[in-house]
Amino acid sequence: MELEEVTLLPGQAGPYLGLLAAGLFGMAGQYPLALLLLGVFGAKVAFPGAFALELDPLGFSYRPLLHRRRHAWREVKGFRVRTVRVLGVPLAKAVVFETTRGELRALPESFRMEPEALAAFLNRYRATALLEPGPVN
């Protein structure tokens, strides 16, 4: 069975909240910050596919802002959900993964899924990808 490529689109609430923040900063006279937020979050609304999480048999890639990050499945130990806290107060849940070099990384969002569901899906996809033989060159 061949593993299919999967594209998960980013959520829409975050970019619209970012555009709202840009408008509020603009009304407050903070034009450089407003323009920066408008550019970043406007791009996420206009081009959601550019910020998607893309999975293929060799690994996955995502774009938190402008730079696309790619990780091979063999470089990732697994995915789990971690609660983000500020001053001890839980704010959100994030899907995190540890690399084989011991680095803990977080995905920028949960791509229209609950974080627990996304972590489980990514772990299943990773396990299947690691079981399949690699492409022949």
C-alpha cells in the first residue's frame, strides 16, 4: 500500500484575529506594526495553501511565517500535545515533536483539527511511512 501525500490547510480564526489586531494598531497610530501584521496575516488569508502542513512518505513541511521548514520522518521521535502556559496560566495547546537531536519543536497551529487528533494522525502517518520501503533511485 502506497502512502498518499496529505495537505492540511491552516485554520482561519488566527489570521482574521491578526487582521483585526492590525486594524486596531492602525487606528492607534502604530502604522509600522499595523503594516507588518497586515502583510503577515493578509498573506495567510489570501494564500492559505502556502501555509499548509504537507505530509509525504519522506517527511513533512510547514511554513510558520516566510521560511518553509522540512523534517524527515526518521528525524522525528513522535508527536504529542503540550499545554502552553504563561505565568502558570494555561493559554493554549500546541502539537510538539522532538527531533533525534533532542530539539523540541512546535507546529504553528493545529491545522483545523483538535491538537490531540492532529498529534495522533501525525503519529499514525509517521509510523506507516517508516514501515514502507523508500523510493528506488
